[in-house]
Amino acid sequence: MAISFDKAFGIHPQGMMLRAKRAEIIASNIANADTPGYTAKGMNFQDALASAAKNQQAGMARTHEKHFDIRTEMTAGEGFRVPDQPDTGDGNTVNVQVERNLYLENTLQYQASVQFLDSKVKGLKKALSGGQ
């Protein structure tokens, strides 16, 4: 009987990819905190994850090498963040403290996903080895 990694891992690999993408967006905001006119970007993680789950459930498969792999085309939910502070005069909407907190929260959630997948892999290895 073949093991389906899609069934075993569920949506967690896509969630990790989205968390990595979100980390890039937040890091970009932090890097551009002093750039005049820079508008902070954000990602609606829930919408992006729902989109990834919908694509996974659709069971679409890549049938030709020139087709896009929809599993890696997960940009839903990405957009500009609504500023939570008044304009400082240079048009930059990045609040560094908020971005750092978001980055920390995202990192903790990413690490939780890594630990979850690690336990899944250990369980699969245990099942394959007969529980030894």
C-alpha cells in the first residue's frame, strides 16, 4: 500500500510555505522602515491558507512541464496593510514595533508547524519500521 504524503501531512506543508512568504513580506517591511513613501505590505494568512486548501482539495495535478504548479502559486491574501499610525511626513507606513511582533509571532507559528510535521514523519517512520 502506498503512503500518500498529501493525506499524511495535510495542509501543513502549504502552511509552512505561506509562513515563509509572510516572513519575507514582514522582513521587507522592516528593511524599508526608513524608505520615504514605502507602503507596508501584509498577508491575510487565513485567506491564503483557505486558497491553498481549496487548491489541494481540487486534486489538480501538473500534466505538462510547462504548466504552472498551483501549489507554489499561493499569493492570495497579499496586499497593503492599513496604517495604524499617523503619517510621519515622509509617506512611510511601516511601524517597526508592530512588524517585529508580527515577525516573532509568525516565526513561532512556523516552528510549531515544523514540530508538528516532525512528529508526523516520526510516526510514519515508526509505522514503516513496525513500531520498533
